[in-house]
Amino acid sequence: MITLKSYVCGRWVTGDQPGAALVDPSTEEALAEAPGGGVDFGAALAHARDVGGPALRAMTFAQRGELLKTLAKAIHARREELLDVAMQNGGNTRGDAKFDIDGASATLGAYAELGQSLGEGRFLVDGPPAVLGRSSRLAGQHVRVPRRGVAVHVNAFNFPAWGVAEKAAVALLAGMPVLTRPATATALLAFRMMECFVASGALPDGALSFLAGPSGDLLDRLGPQDVLAFTGSGATGALFRAKANVIARSVPVNVEADSLNAAVLGLDVEPGGDTWDLFVADVARDITQKTGQKCTAIRRVLVPSGRLEEARDALVDRLSQLRPGNTAQEGVTLGPVATASQLRDVRAGIERLLRDGARLAAGGSHPVEGLGAPAGKGYFVAPTLLVAPDAGAVPTVHEHEVFGPVATLIPYDTTEEAVGLVARAEGCLVSTVYTDDRAIALEAVLGLAAWHGRVCLGNAKVAGAWLGPGTVLPQLLHGGPGRAGGGAELGGLRGMELYLQRTALQGYGPLLEHLVQGGTRTG
């Protein structure tokens, strides 16, 4: 039995209280334990602020980029071992494990390259100076400097590698120390990855801390120079935002929460073409990749009323070819959901949609015996496709996200109606419009952009290079308004804004020009 440890104050610490068991969701076999206690949260935060912060701020962007490059290499060097851990503790297929782990190293690598491009500066000079009088004697200049606190990252269970890496890459490049806490159920992968980071010898003391067990009163200790970034349920995000110290001390909070992402098949698209094939492939993949446990997964599939049956049949055919089971077994193409509670929630969510008027086209909430799994064991769900009988039916589909291999087909008659249906979710991370018609694309984008952090446009022209809406790219923003949490991560330089204080300098122009020589000018 593996015992997970925390890494704080420059050393590994073992908890001294009983903790939660981490299991293989295909077999329910216990793999590890994450004990509680043993961590002095006050000391951990102080060490990061007082030791890690100054060390990072003394480094140039290029040096921080080199740090991130080394961390990316550390993951790659132990990739095979990490893939095995992801398959065991996460129930991932090998392909899904690659998606998580390679996404982690790729994001670290992308921010390493950004660090190199920012060069020898240690802070950002935000745009050109502003002349405030009749001459340049009196000027103004905006700068963005690292906050003097700790970036506390609370991550979700579904991407234990990528989730840690994407947040840490941005904060470390900005010059802020990080304390990261993965979700306990799948934390074995994050723990192994942290071991790789520490063993690399690249981390300045206090730059990156790791919490394996419960967070106790950690968040109650955050102050005005700290940052809290959370990925998980909207309800938990709301609790974090409502903490007394967070409100009283204006702690910056970024939340990435629930998202009822949509795929909209344009009125112009006919079966058999490249755009149709792209649409079917994306929807089928997003229902099943990571067993539907992706914040970017397609939950609502909007198709023209006249194409509803053809879309249903094409998707049912794809889903029928999947083989759920123990991902250690050859031939398995769909793993379990991560935990017993997730299994209960997904089954209950399917039943809720059915009670609200959805019709079952494939799958369902019934028990599933996984290939290669012990009889009666494993958290398996059949890939499930539901159908709304008309555009106004099944209101729950716009309100409740079923976080598993589940999607619902919804018919529509006009692009305006489709946009209105997507907007009923009141905020999404990403939705995709599949069309070869520029007028349809324009109408859809203008209607959807206000409700989304990202809108993808799939058509025949990009089919050969398409990455799909489910891939979070470091160059583009990840986040969304309203129900999706109102947050914004990644997006190159944009992601660093959470960890940098923008300050306006005002004074003698030549003096300001001298003061900003140690920065990198942007904008």
C-alpha cells in the first residue's frame, strides 16, 4: 500500500491521521492511502511566501521558462510509469492517460517557450507610456508585477496531471510560488508527478508545494496577496468565494466549474460530407474520452430537426462499438468513471433526464459488467445517448451536467433558435458550430460568444488539422462566464494576469523609462 506524502517547507511530510483510500475504479482494489494531518498550513504558506516568492521573482522570464522546460522533461522521462498510474488509479484507457499526461508536459513546454520569448525581464511593462501633460515630462506607465503571496491551486479528479501542470506553469512563469492540492480520489498520479519534479532538482526552495491530504483551514489563511484557483463543481466554487477572509481581504479567485457545452450542426450540413463526419467523430469522442469526465465534453448536441434520426443513428453506431471494462485488459476501449460517488451521480443524472422527457437511444443507467473486471466490481457506465423529442422538451438538459459518458440530442429549426437553446445553459467553457456556410457561422458566433470562453468552428476546410473542442490549448483562454465559473486560465500571457498586479506608475517620464528597464514590454 502506497502512502501519499505532502511536500511543504522543502521536505516530504507524512500525515499522522487516518486518511482516504485511493482505489482502482475497474476493480475497486485499494492502491494507496492519503492520510490527513502532519502539515502546518501557516508554516507552509509562510515558507512559500518568504522563500519561494523571492527566489522566483529574482529569476528572469527566460530562467523561469528553463525551469518549466525541465519540469516538462521530468514528466516525459517517466512517462511510461505515469501512464500505468493513470490507468490504475484513474481507470483511464492508455489513450486517455496519454491525453492527460502529454497535455501536462505540452502545457509546461508551451509556457517554457513563452518564457524564452519574454527574455530577460522579471516583470511586464504593459503597453506604451501615456503622456499626461503638454510634454513628456509628466507621464504614466502601467506595469504588471508578481503578487507577493502564494497561488493555491485546488484541482479536480478528472485530470490529475494536466490540472496540476496547467495552473502551475502559468503561476511559476508569472513569478508566484504555488501550493497545489489535487483531488484525493485520483491523487496518486499527481503525487508521482510531484516526485518527478522534486527529483529533477530544478525547483527553487518553496516554489512548488504539494498537499496530499485534506486542506483543513488552509483557505482561511489566505490574504490579499494570495490567489486561489479552483476547478470543480459550481457549488464548491461558490463556497470558496463566500469565505469570510476571501471577501474581507479581496483574495483573487478563479473558478472553472460546471459546463453544459454544446455541438451545433449547421442547417447546411448533409450526411456523408467532411463536416458531417467531423461532427459525428467529435461528439462520439467527447461522450467517451476520459469516460465523459471532461469539463470540455459535449453534453448537448443540437441538430436540424430534419437530420435528427440520421444523427442519432450515426452516433448510436459509434457508441455500440465500444467495449467497457478494466483498462488493463486488451481490447477495452472505455474505462470506468473514477469513483463510486461518480457512478451514483451519473446514473441518477441519466434517470433525471429520462424523467424530464428524454428518450433513450443508447446506453442507460443499468449496471454494466466490465470486460476483465471482477464480477460485480468496477464503476462502469454504458455510453449513453438521449434524445429530446422537441426543442422545448427536457429543460433539465440545460440546467444539470451529467459528468460521465452521456449526451443528449436536441432538434432545432433555425440558427437563431439553436443559439437561444445553447444560451439557456447560462455560460459554457466551449461550444462548437459545424457549418460550411459563412452566414450561419457569423450568426452563430455573434450569438454564442457572450456566453462562452471559447467557440470552435468546425468545417471541411480544417478537418485535416482539427484538434476538437475537448482539447484545452495553452495559447487560448480556458474558462467561461456564468455557470462555467466566470474564470479565465491559460491563453498565453492572458493567463498570467491572475498572478500579476497591474499598477499605474505616474511621474517624470525619463525616470519612469529608467524604472521599467528591468521589465519586458508587451502590448
